[in-house]
Amino acid sequence: MKILNLDKPIIQWLLLLLLAFVWGSSFILMKRGLETFSNFQVASLRIAIAYFFLLPIAIKNLRKIKGKYWGYLLIAGLLGNGIPAFLFTTAQTQISSSLTGMLNSLVPLFTVLVGLIGFGLKLRIKRFAGVLLGLVGAIGLLSVQGLNFGDSNLAYALLVVLATICYATNINFIKTYLGPINSIDITAFGFFFLGPPVILYLFMSDFYHIMQSDPEATTNLFYIALLSVFGTALAVILFNILIKKVSAVYASSVTYIIPIFALMWGFIDGEVIKGMHILWISVILSGIY
């Protein structure tokens, strides 16, 4: 008996909601980590902890992976975890966690565009209409937040947009090139490549000094560990399972739900939520439906 029968739409929806909750919570965890560590240290710690968590799986299955897939796994690791981790933490030094979560909603649109341009995705009008409706909701949320092109933080917001393009490309990439590799191995070997360089960086940085001198370092490292294990390693495994079972566009629609949870955590952390946020969230959910 399967634990997750993804042939059932209700299970697909529940998995989307679970991933949205986990990833929607990740922005506030990143914010906590940035109170003690630099943006590069937070990204490196996120990857390093996930690396150690998944290392036993990678070692156990090392001989199962055929040579032609090593390059594909490296690309998937960079696009799905490596590059976005540094882009997100850098962006959150200047923009709010709520705004970061909202911008992340661009993933489905880029999934369609990248799929059309580079992966031979067939355009279905109903699906594309849903993506556009969700995008309208995301833009509505941005307008409520007050982002404008004269904002001095626009460059940092664009870093999040670049991260969403990486995610969109990776979704199509896994769907196209890594079908024979199971989702756990895709995740484990992605971090298998990323772990050693970031660990070396941490040793070369002032990470040890911060741990010794900052009284909040242990607490904020714990928040990063939560982000690494649940918001990175386990969540990416579940997401890769979803990618294998459903369309790339459907899987990417999880990012339309993320802003709801990002807003929730932002509100708990003292960020302002306005009535118009609820309207645009309704538009987003309609687009997913």
C-alpha cells in the first residue's frame, strides 16, 4: 500500500498545501538566521546541514547512479538549491520576508515560459489561463506591499525573481532528464555536490568566531537547522516526488500558495497585513483551481 497515492487529486492538493506551509515558513526562518549570520553564511549553513542529513543516502546509493546522470544531478542541485539559496538570503537582507514570499509566486509563469522555450512544453489554454490568473493575484499582492520601480530595494527584489527562474528551469529539467532517477536520490546527490564547497567557505569565514561571541548564535543556528532539514532536504524530496507524478506547471503552482503562509508568519513577526491581501490571495487560489 502506497503512503502517498498521488493518483488521487486530494493527495496532490494536500501535498501542495504541506509544501506551501513548509516553504512559506522558511522565509521567517531565514530572517532569524540573518540576525546573527551573514547572508552567505545562512545559505551555506542551509546547504551544509542538508548535506550531512542526506549524506548517508548518497553514500548508500553511490553505485546506483550511471555516469551520464552525474552532470544532470549537478545541474539540478545548482538550479534547485545552490544558486537560489544564496539569492534568497542576499535579497532578505534588504526586503521583507512577506515580499520575498510573494515574489516567489512567479515560479509557475516562468515554468510555462521556460518549458515553452527550452523543453517543448505544449501550451494548454486552460492551464495557461490559470497561471495568468495566479500571476494577477501575485502582482496584486505586490501592489498592496507597495513595491515600485523607484524603490531602492528593487535590485534585491530582482534577485528573488532570478531565483524563481532557476526553480522554473529546474522543474522542467528534472521532468525531462531525470525521470529514471528516484526523487530521494535526485535530492541527496544534488546536495552531495553542493556540500563540500560551502563547508569549506564556512571554515574560511568568521563562523566559528560568531558562534563563540554572539549569545543568540546557537538559537539562530537552530532556526537554520529547521530550515535545512524540513524546508530544504525533506521538502525538496517531496517536491521532486510531485514533479515526477504531475505536470511541471501543476507542481510549480505550490508557489502560489506560499505567500499565504509567508504573510501569516510575517504578521506574527509584526509585519502589516491589509484587507486587500485577502482579495488577491483569493485570486491566486482561483488560478490554482
